[in-house]
Amino acid sequence: MRALAIMLLLLVAAPASAEDGLKPGDTISGKLRFFLSQHPNGTTWIKVYQVASDRPRKFAAKDEFCPDYPPKTFHLVVSDKAAEARLKRSLGKKISIVADDFICSQTAWHVGDAVVFKWRFADRP
């Protein structure tokens, strides 16, 4: 009983590490999925490549659009055909990306908890 009380005290007293918050340059890993989403305007379809993170983390920097829970799904903005081709080959598999520019979702164009504007595959420089 005493050991349990000590463990609980240590958990409560342990300071949160700055490394726990997601910051630019950090890696996000998870299962890659794809779907089409219709914008609320009813005419525009959005191609969505999304990473469902296996380790959700809150953002290190404050973002007023973030909910109280850490983002779990990350909408990848794809702007290059080579990256999209590689994503297509990786559908349904676990991937790792380095996220350089991201925010919590703010508009209907952002599908998921967060959107990653600038990213690269983790196994490439």
C-alpha cells in the first residue's frame, strides 16, 4: 500500500517534459488512410491523406483551435506528385513523417484534428 502511495505521488509530482509537446521537426507515426471528403459547399471534393497517430501528443506551442485532447488524426497537405505516389503505395500501412508546419484544424478544408502543411517522409533528409 505504501509503495502504491509513493508511486502515485511521484507521478503527480513529476514535471511534464518539454519534449512531450509536438513541435516543428518532430516525427508523427501512424496508419495512413485515404478518403474523399465533400466540402460543405456541396460541390468540391477533397482528397484526404491522413495519418492516424499511434501516439497522440498536444502541441508544444499554444493553438487556440486545439481541443482539450491531443490531436490523433493529421491531414497531410500534398503538393508534389512524387510524395502523393509514395503515399498511395503506403495506404493502410504505418508511416512516419517529419512535420515542419502544422496547426489544429480551423476550416472545412481541414479534415481531422490537425493539418500538416509542410512535411517530409521520416526516412528522407
